[in-house]
Amino acid sequence: MKNYFKISTVTFTVMAMLSLFSCNDDDTGTIIPIPPGEGSLDLPPLDPQLVQEGKDIFRYDTFGDETFWTDVLQMNQVIESAVSPATALAVGLKVDASALPAEVVAAIQNGDVDLEDPQTTLVLLQLNAVVGVQGQVSEKPDGSLTLDRMGITCALCHSTVDDSFAKGIGNRLDGWPNRDLDPGLIISLSPALDQPTKDVYASWAPGIYDPRFNHDGLNNPVVIPPAYGLYGLPKAIFTGDGDIEHEPAGPVAYWNRYVAVTQMHGHGYFEDARLDNWIVDHREDDDLVTDKLPALQAYQFSIAAPKPPENSFDAAAAFRGKALFSGKAQCATCHSGPLFTDVVEGGKLHPQSASVAVDKDYVKRSATKQWRVTPLKGIWQHPPYFHDGSAKTLADVVSRYNEVNKLKLSDTKKYDLTEYLKSI
């Protein structure tokens, strides 16, 4: 069952894939059961020890996927020979500034570090400073470094940095989708892939990834989703595939298993009869995934959606937009309750026709063949929007709703609604 060449890279840990959509005229009912942003799910406190264990797993655990990224794709050779820090930053990789010793920081600031030399990248890997990439580095007899093995972690796609030191270098922001990352381009550099497969991966764009390509062979990538604000959701990812019925550890753990095994190629097992009885087994007399799922999910549950930056929206307009959101704009028909999603109402999902995204076909490739309403907290943080990234800004999102749902909002009202979304 090992399909090594139609691979997909880590989409997450979570998860994976969230999209933004609204109910259209096919959905019935206008009563808002729980006002948006209000109410409480009364969730139990998380175990701090479990959360800390999950944090380490999220940031640093490869689940043994070095056997794929090194032994099969030979990405260690690519990095050693051609990936300088400048190149790494250009394709969206991030550097954890807190992992850099003071002398390295000073050398960078003084211009004494060659950011065009792949050897510098190997030094950063030695320091465990490249977010989402783990490397085993050794020294050759001539004193130069070699990358013996490398693997990836959940943080590759689902963490970024605050750019506090420089662009792409700063403090970690776990759970934030890395929309600068170009996973397809990175994978296409592998010398182990044939040219048609390389071309598919290279056709993707920064922040875009297809977590089902290695299953059905279709080329229909989606945006990398955030991995925050997930606690209390009975179904994970934007098609609602993940739930406790299909992964006893929990809804997000379902997608963590999916990604760890089928995308990262970690040593584990994944099976879902809903996906044409798809079975993927990368165990090598071991299982490096299953026992880690509860802790990994607990850490993701602990990551709250980020609050909007101060003065990043028009407060007066947002106040007016809130009334529109619950009224004329009809957003709260689906984006209701404390997490701005009706999935908390017993795992409610919506039909394919409910999406206002340009691409409506991705849902056909899922286990549920339906959409889960996206929780909107922190929506300001991760453009572009809709699962296909077809709305570049929140203003574009509002315009799409207005057109498809025939809301007849004036320009002023569209502005107010946009400012409210920025404030969530």
C-alpha cells in the first residue's frame, strides 16, 4: 500500500483544511439558535502535562518520517547542496529566533554570516532553529557539514514566526498557517520524482497544498488551514471528516493521524472505509503515531485564535457590521454560537451546494461529501479565504456573499460587515 511518488506534504496536523463559506438559498431556516460569538461550550480544562507533551510533538516529532524524506525523496541531498538560508526563506521556511545563540544573532546582525551558503542552513538545523524541519547533521573530515537525515513535523505548515528579528525569523506562532510556505515547489525539487509529478507539485502556489493528491491522483490543492481555535469542535477540517466516531482520540486526532501517516509518511496506520476503503500502513514493526495523538490534539486544543491587532479595524463600522452579520447579511444563520459555527450543534454539516467558493468539487474527494461551517475567530489572520483561496481579502469574501446570496448590501454596509469580520 506504499505509494511513494504521488505524495502530499504535511498539511497538518490539523488538520487540516478549513474553508470559509456561507449557507446559500438552498439552506432553510432563518432562526439563529445561538447568537454569534456568545454562549459557552463549558469545556473541561486541559491537562497541562498533556498539553506540554503535545507541544513538543507538534514542534519536533517527525513520527519517523525520515525514512521517506531522506531514504526515498533524498531531500537531505537537496538541502545540503542547494538550500541556503536565503533560498529557504524565499520558499517560506521560517527560523525560530529563540533557538539562535547570542553569538549567532550578533554574527547575523554584523553581516558575518553567509546567508547564501547551504552550510549555514545545516548550522541552523544543528541548532534546531528551522521551524518544522528536523535534521541530523555531522561533520566531514575536512570540517564541512553534511545532512545525514531529515524529516518534517506538524509545525512546517501550521506554524509561522512574528518576524521580530527579520522577515521569516522571529518567535514561533504555533497554529498559525504558514501561507508563505510553498510545499509543492519544495517537494518538486526531489530527484526521486518523475517530471510529470514534479510539474504537478510545482504548479501549486505558496500557502496551497493538496492533502488528497496521493489518494485519488487529482490535482486540486487547497489553502493550508490554521490549527488554532479548535477546542469544542465535534468535527474537524472543512469537510468535517474528523470526528470521534472515526478516531476515538478525538476529531482533530483523526486529521493528525491522516496527515502524519498519509502525508508525512510517519510510521503509523490510517484507514477510513469512507475513502474507498483507503488503507495506508507505513509501520516498520512499530507505530510512532497512535500513542501521540491525545497529547498532540490537547496542544492544538490549547491554542486560542489570535485577537486582532490594536487599531486594525474601524470600531464604529464593526459595531454596525455586527448587526448586519446577525441580520440582513444572514451570516449568523450558519456562523452562530461561541465559535461562530453551527457544527457545535451536534456536528451539523451542509451540502455541496452550500459553498460560495469558486471550486465546489473538492468536497467530492472527502469522506463526508459535505461542508463544515468554518469557525471565524481569528479570521483576520489568514488570507486568502475560502478553501480554494479565491477571495484574497475579507472585502472580497463579503462581495462574494453579497452577489451569490443576493443580499443587495450597499457599499457602506459591505464595508461595515468587512470591518466586523476583521474584529472577530
